[in-house]
Amino acid sequence: MPVRVVEPIPKNSTRSALADWLELSALSSDRKQVSEADLIGLHELYGGDSVATLRSEPETGEVLDESILETMQEQSLQAVVEEIMYRAEVLQGCYPFKVKPRGILLAESTGEEQLTIGEWVYLFCLLSSAIREGGLQTTDESIETRIASLFQVCACLAAVGYLSGTASSFGFPRAQGNAFLPALQLAYKEFGEGTVRSDDNVPPGFPSDLKDGGIDVIAWRDFPDKLPGKLYLLGQCASGKNWKSKPVRTYIKSFHGNWFTGTPASEPIEALFIPFTFHHELQDSDEEDFSTRRRNAFHYETRTFGVIHDRFRLAYFAGLGSSLPPQNQGAFNENIDKVKAWVGDVLALMRGN
């Protein structure tokens, strides 16, 4: 099969990783659903450890009571159920799965033809992040090579929805195929603030083959008068696992300082767009509840990365962006058809079609 879900999932998987595996399994299943029994039976809820291994305490070798084993199983299962319910809650209608009664933990909510834009974006982020992590393996190189450019489409549509404004996809490669400086001039002419260097005003020694200056998304919200003083966002897209190495603030000073003869009057909002859940690597702890750990981690990372649009925020705001007038969306709502096609290709390969 050109695309397959990796089994078993890695040892000590987090609640987010387990929930992702459930969603991927539901998508690939002939029944388009998975149950608690599937999760317990196939992956044993203990990161790949056998039941026999778990019957003894790791440090002392003491045989564990059956009630302790049952408690461990219940806690693990409860964490995954909490994660699924959390996703459904925060996505507010952009979650393409639903919980069903009578043992079915997760089921695909509707046929692909009835999905909303937010749900399509969620599926793209789920599938692409699984491929980047190795949880979904493919032998089709064209599947992976399309991820970065399609993720920019999703990010720009989310930025439009977040600001209720307008966005420019500036990351390389650009849809228009134009070079860095002409693309920058075009974007800021539309933005209406700042003066970009002209082609004949680039100092000797400046790079002549710059791709995007570290900026992938430029977005803003105008007043009706279009005058300076507006919401202004500069974002970085990070579709790979190394997203923590990509704070956009490291690029903004040189971006404005080197390529503008007059910088925009408005201060930029720093943003990062990732297809992963923010808390994907965050483990549960007996010391405090998971929601507290997630909130504190968000607080900590926001100081470095600015406004983090993870999979949930990105899908939700892409859904909002798709409902705005065409002049806000630009070509992003049109290009979402390419995102849908990619998701359709991956699902077909997962299902052996």
C-alpha cells in the first residue's frame, strides 16, 4: 500500500499521539470507525508494551494487582477520550469526526463531499503531520513534496480568518513564481504601509537569490479609509517537526531593516503556523491536570513564537476565512481545491483505492 498507518505506535505515546492514531485508523478503516476495543486490543494503551510486561512493577519487579492494571488502562483510555472531546469542543464544528455510543470511540462524521473548509484543513494537517512524523508512511514522493506549499495556502486562509482581513502568501515557492523583491513590492503596495526598496536600490553585497526573508505569511486588517495604523501580522509556516527552531521574530528586524527604505508604521503581530497539535509531545502527569500543563506550555512558548496557530486554531480560522468576502480570501479559497485534492489522494492510497 503506497500510504499506510504505522503500527504499533511508539512507546509512551502522548494522549495527542494516541488520538491522532485513532483518527488515522478511522480514516483508513473499511468501517470508517474505531472502538475502545480496537485501541486496547491492537496497541494495549501502554506504548507497545505487552500485557505480560505490565504485570510487574518496573523498578521492583513486584507483581501488580489486577485492579492496578485496570486503573492504568482506565486512566490511559480516559486521557484519549478527553483529548477527542477537547478537539471536538475547541474546533466548534470544524472537527471531521464524532464520538458515537456503544463502544465506538471515534467515527468519521460524514462523507468527504460534505466536509466544510475547516474540516478539510484539519484533515490536511492531520495527514501531513503524520507523514512528517513517520506515523503515516508513503512511497509516493509527490505526496510529501506538495505539503509545504499547500500548508501555506491553509495558513494564509487561517490568517485571513484570524484577522478578518487580507493576506499575502509570501513563502517560497510562491504561486505567482515571481522573485523576492517584486513579490515584496506587490505585497506591500496592497498592504499600504512601508516603502520597499526598488530593484535598482539594493546595496552591493545583499543576497540576489533570497527566497522569502524568513517570512511566509503577511496579513492585515484595514480600516475603511485604508490609512496606516492597522492589524499587521507576519508569520512563519513550519510544516516539519523542527518547528521550535523557527521563531519569526528572528527574521522581522532584518526583514524590515534590509528590504525597506521606510518601514511600516504598524507594529507586526508575530505568528507561527504548524499542522501539529501544540501539545503533541506533552505527557500526562500525576502532579497536575493536563489542561493546566497545556495552558502553561502555551504561555511559555507564546513568549518566543508569538501567536501560535496549531492544527486546531488553524482549521477553525481557515473555516472562518473561507466565509469572508472574496476580496479578503484572494486566491486562497480557490487554491483550497488543491488541498482537497491532496487529502483525497492520500485517503485513496490509505484505503487501497
